[in-house]
Amino acid sequence: MRISFLLHNAYTFGGTIRSTFNLATALAAHHDVEIISVFRTRETPAMGAPSQVLLTPLVDLRGKSAHYDGDDPRHAQPARVFPRADGRHRQYSRLTDERIGRCLSGLETDVIVGTRPGLNVHIARHAHPAAIRVGQEHLTLSGHGLRMRHEIRHRYPLLDALTTVTEADAQAYRQLGLPDVRVQAIANSVPPMNTRPTEHTGKVVVAAGRLIPVKRYDLLIKAFADVAATHPDWQLRIFGNGDTTGDEKHTLATLIDNLGLKDHVFLNDHADALESEFAKASIAVSASDRESFGMTIVEAMRCGLPVVATDCPLGPREIITHGVDGRLVRPGRAQDLATALCDLIGDDALRRRMGEAAWHNSARYAPNHIAEQHLDLYRDLLRRGPGRRSLGPLREAAHQARTAAIDTAHTLRSAARRTRKR
């Protein structure tokens, strides 16, 4: 079987990149696998090239590259196919429309897989008629704006299947009423650590993920002030990169200083190999207000760490079994986080027992196991054959008219906001 993935940018960091690389590597053991990266911003992928996987970039944005596409006049013109409602729209252009369309229409593959809404729309419009079209959703449906949900309702019916990373989100997409589209939940995969985890004795709590407000590191730091008051020999180590402005990191650093926690809480840049940091810790924690899945939760469990996490929509509650391999607490409550952490810190036997359960239970996320679920879906779709391939002229015209109306309304609202600011 030949399987192709369409990815935004395979050359930087990100959870979707990591999960795609994990899946592609597992599938490549027995199948021909290609990752098509819309953008290329580095010589080699920042997260390491996946083994035995062909990597094909479409638009080269390396400033000193002989193939640099940034000066192409089409790159300055806004995209028409990639939907404006997708948060990455400003990075797309007439050039990406053309390159993606040409690639997909001539791509002889059995299965083509998109990895974000805008790319799923491209697949719906341009994929070779013989290919099975599968869209992946790595964000929750509730995390999309109203305009994006309109695009999803209208464009996704051209897909053969849609996969989500949680069953709760799959149910939400099924309620959209996408005719003849198979909606299935398949979790992200996480490779095991190199060896069976040893007994964790480090007095360290670790958290990892992007330094963005929704991750609620501010709440976690406030919770750890209570932890440090009763367990002053313990540390909280946070690993993650923020946005290019560094505003969130500065805000968190100021909070740490104001709470007198500079000897207890440490902000670190993203670690290329979190496994080594998990090995130094005894507990992992996530304070997010919202998680589409929770890759770092699974990564910590694969390293034998019990995890304290907020019971936020949607991922943690499908990963952690409360009281068995971790603790789930109410979102937005620093005291609940502190209490759960202190319970584990103060009970070595409980911590070890939960860590062992976490290591054992997380085996269900092994790449080979997750890859087989994807292959079962692909095989079933191939037996059924490609689905409908056209909305028909009337529905296509209606879609174009609606999109034009939405875009016009968006332009008018943006102009109004600029006028008010003046």
C-alpha cells in the first residue's frame, strides 16, 4: 500500500508533526510512505527525519536556498483554496494553491491523508480520483470558529473518512451530519522509552508543552507555591517554547519571581528528548484548560510517571484512569492541583504503584498498535472504493457564493475594527 501524508511544515516542531512522524515511521516498516510538506524552512527536519519515509517539500522558504520561493509574486497573493477560516491562512497563497493542487492531482497513491482543516479541504478538492481521502483532526471541533465549522460541513463530505484523536471529538463530528464520511477515533501514537523505566526517586515534577495561555502554567506555578511550602526539597521543571515575542515566558518568569519560587520552579526551552527529563522526575503534571489529546501526558506515562492533569476537554480523561495511573482534578483550581501533587509526593508507595500502572497502560499507544488501527481503516475504505468526488455544479456554485459572502463580511468587520482603533 502507498500512503501519503500532507503536512503544513515538517521542518519545525509541533505535536502534529511528531504524531505524523511516529505514524509514518511505523507504517513504513511494511508500506511505501511519503510525507508531503507544504513548506520547507530548514535543511533538515528539526525533529529528525522519519526513517524510511520519503519527504517531499512543495514551497521552499529557506532564505539562502537556491530554490527559494519567497520572491515568487504568487506567494504574495492570498490563497483561494486554503480556507480563510483556518488559522494558518495568512501563510498560504496562490503559490501554495497551485503547488498543492498540482501535486495532489498527479499523485498516484492509495491513501492521501490531510493533517489540518485547510489541507483536508485541499485533499477534498484536488486528490487523484483513485485515492482514498482521509482527513485528520488534531484540534477539537469546539476549538474551530464558526466559519471553519461551515467549511467543514460543506467540504468534508468529499472525504472518505475523518479521524479524530479522541472518541468524544469523534462523536461531535458525527453530529455534524457528514453524509457517507466514516468518522473514527484513533489516538496519537507514542514510542516507548528505550528501556523499562527504573524506580523514579528524583524530587522533581515535570510539565511540558508550548508556553501558551491555554496550558495554564500560571495556575500550575501558583499551585506549586503551596507544594513548595510543605515540600521545599521538590522542584517543578517546565519545558516548552512560546511564541516568537516571548511574552508568555516573561509573564511566567515574573510570576515565579513575585511568588519567591526562583529556587523551586524552572522554565526551560523545549527539550529535544523529553525522555531524559522524565527520567529525572517522579511525577508529571498538566494544568491545561483544553487539550485535543495530550501527547506529553502519554509520553510521561510511557516513561513510567504518574500524571496529575486537569479533567479538561477532551483528551486527559480518555488517557488517564483516575486513581489508577494518575489523578484528574477540576480545571482552573490551583488548590486541587496542589493537593493531588502533595498526595503523590507524600506517598512513595502510591507514586510507584501509579507509575507502574502508567507504564503498563500506556502500551496501548505504541506506534505499531496505532498504525494497525489506521491500516484497518484504510483497508476497509479501499475495499469499499473511493466515495463521491463532486458536489455537483449547483452545490459548488452555492458554496462559492457563501464563501464570497463570508469573506466579504470578514473584510468589512476587519475594516471596522481598524477604523475604531483610529
